[in-house]
Amino acid sequence: MYVGDAKGAEAYVSSETERFDLAGKMLVPGFVSGHEHLIASGWLSLDVDLITAESKEETLRRIKEYADANPDIPVIRGFGWNRGSYGGTPTAADLDDIIPDRPAFFADATIHDSWLNSKALEMGGITDDTPDPMPGFSFWDRDENGKILGVGIELAWMPAYVNAGAWEPDVLIAQSQERLYQVSAENGLTAYINQGLVTPNVKDLDLYQKDYLSALALLNTQEQQNSLQLRTFIQYFYKNEKFSVEQLIDNVLVLKDQYDSDQLRVTGVKVHPEGVFITKTARMLKPYADGSGELGQRGISAAAVETMILAANEAGLDASIHIEGSGTARTTIDSLVLAKQRYPNMRNSLQHFSVVSPKDIARTVEHKIPANFTPIWATTWGDGYSQSLSLLGQMRTETYWQQIKSLVDGGVSVSIAADVPSTTPEFMGPLTQREAAITRLDPKDPSVVTPPMSQALTLEECLYAATMGGAYQARMEDKIGSLEVGKYADMVVVDRDLFSIDPSELSDVKILATMMNGRFTFRGGF
């Protein structure tokens, strides 16, 4: 109704008006994330946290301590291991001495791969004769004789998770949504784009639709009860080239017809054609730098990606495309340029923008293709910088990887996100991500600046990306993302002036209150 000074606000005040004096604290627009998986992904970060384990010995010790302390839990879960700190790829045999009689699943730091013990393999129906879902891309780690060693690459393990009885959708979806929405509100988020529902049924279209129906019904109930904590804009996952494009689009339109409000809306399709460069399940223009001569694999062909983008746009749906490798970035940008020619009003976007050649960065700028980044990945967090150096080499690391400033300077709509669960909830705060974007440092371990500093953003640029950038990509820039008359009352109170502190202090700033739609979704110390 009004934005201005206290004197002007008096015209809107009555005896029943509730007043909040910020006493010098700062008010900013509600943060809008362009890429999270908050509804159901909590099942991937249950139980044992291995993110900070620095060795194989510490990883196994943490697992053993948890298993010993919880003898009655039927399935042991965990997350966060990585090959660098572990000293290679773990095996089922490593786990069997610790957990011999219960299934155990441990997602890696990227959440794409999972480490299973022998009991999980047995109960999951996995044997040495089990075919790989997609050899070279989605597969089981094996020895030279074909024996499965215990790690499923690029979601190959998900059917085993379901078969072993670890997937309890009614319980896990509700638990995940409640916990992650609360954490998000505590971090100042008021809206986000859910870039695909992450469930172990992601490769079975019929079962996957049931998971969506269950999740959306839960969120709709909260909206009707005026208790929904985040505006939720949902994309539908396309991760399996065997899916019928027509059926998938029909599924999305059925959901969109039912859920299309400014608090809960189904908006489009998330295309996920490849994995991550860490496991070489991302396609490059030039071979990886590890001497293997490999270009990497992708799970969905460039032609199928283009078909899905065009079909989505024809149906009035935006498409978001995961791009991790420079090769996939090249063909995807080709397709998005074509789509823009045919459907100029669509807002298709590039997600992660991880390893993109200078030529394709320039094309992204030329065609103003929106992009999303997770700034903390371009630091030493999660061993990301060292793995980039080993697999991409220094030249590509410094000229191809997460070139966020190049896009901002080129006038591209950029949004910032944590991509939970690929970043743990501890690091999901927009202020933490902003600190990483400005300093090129891991806020929790600021020991090594990740070059080049020419890609560092300013605070103003970060603020815009974390508010209006996400709002634009959600098609809500006329209603959220800034404090203006006529927009929804989505706002955040922080404990200090963000412009008066050193950028290294941003992750320490406390969120005192979060308001969405004129209603407090979080109040702490205010």
C-alpha cells in the first residue's frame, strides 16, 4: 500500500495497526531462489553428515558411531562423502564390517551417486548380473571382472533404494518439506523455483506423477490454511529419454491446471540431460584433464533435449536446462536460440552454468538467456576447486567455470541459489551464497581465494540476483523481488546494514524476521 518514510505512513495507521520499529535494523526484499529442491529432497540428507569428514578413517568412524548409537533404525542413511577426501571411490566392503545386517545408503556430496553396503544391494535386488541403466553414464562401479563394488553412479541406485524399503513417500516428503521450508524461512527466503521434485521414482513416469500429486496436495493444504512459508514455483523433471514427451507434457498441464496461484504454481519443465563433471557424467568439448582422453557422457541426447524444450514452449511452459559440461552447454544454447526464435516470450534458462566455453558465454549474453548459479561451488567448498583443477585443468577452471560476472556485465538475468540438496541446508542462506560470490571464498573455510577475482560480484549485483533475478525467472518480477507499492509484502529484517560491513561478514548476518504475503513466516529476536 505504501513505501516511504514514517511520517507518510501515518495516513495508513489506525488504533488497530500493529507497529514494528526496526530500531536501525535493515529491511530488504524477500529473497527469491532460482534453484532448490526443497519439497522432497530432505531424504537425501538424513542421518550421518559426512560433508566435513577429511579422510576415509573419519568417514567410517562417523558412520560406525551413528550405527552403533541407533541399533533399532532399519535403514541407515547419510550424505556428503567425496572421492577426494575419501581417497578414492568407497566400496560396499568398507561398510560391511560396520553395518552388516541393515541396508545402508550414503549419497555423495553431489547427491548424484550413492554408496551402498552389501545388505542394501541384496535387499535392493542388485547383483553382478544387474545391467547398468545407461553404461558410461548411469551405472554401477565394478571391478575388472564385472563385480559390483558398491557405488551407483548418476542415480543408478535409486530403484534399489525403493526396493530396499527405504522410500516412504508419505512420511519423507512431509518431513522434508516441513524441515526445509522452515530452514528457508529462517534464511530469509520467501519464494523459490523448485527445479524438479527429487524422489527415487524420478525414472518411472507413472510413479513419479504420484509423488508430484502427493507433494502438491500437501502444499495446497498449507496454502489453504494460510501456513505455506514459501511461494513455490514448480518445474517437472525430465531425466529419462525413454519418457514419452507427450505424456510428460500432459502430466505437467494437468498439474498446472490445478495449481496456478501466486503462492503455488506449476510453471514448466526441468530438463536434466547429464550429471556432473566430478564423475565425468558431463559432456565436454575437449577431453578431461586427467589424461583419460574422455569427453564424458550424457544421459539425454541433444536432439531429445531440443524436442522437449520446443514441446514445452509450444504448450506455454518454460524450460530450465541443467548444463554441467561445455559440450552440453554448446548444444543446449543452440536449442535455446532456436526456441527463442520460435517462441520469443518464453523464459528458458540455463541452470548451474558450470563449464561453458567463452564462445558460448558470449552467445548467452547476445541472446540474453537467463542463468542460475550456486556461488559457493566456485570456491574450495566441498573440495570443488581442487577437483576442478584435476579434471578441467587450470585454463578451463579459470575461463570456463562459473563465469557469473561475465553474464551480469552482459545484462543477462542471473539468479542465485544453493541447489539444496547438492548444497547442504547449512550453506543455503542467500547471504552465505552472496559472501561466496563477492569474496570467492568458502565462508566456513576462508583460506584459499578461488581465481579469477574478475568473476567476483558486487553486493548490489548479489542483492539483485537474489531478489529480482529469481523473481524474473519465476515470471513474478511485477509482484515480488523489490519493495514497491503494488507488490506483495514479502520482506526480510536483518540485524545490520549490509552495505556497512565487510563482505566476509555476510554469512554471519542474522535474519531477524521473514514475511511472506504480509504474514510472518519466521521471527527470531525481533
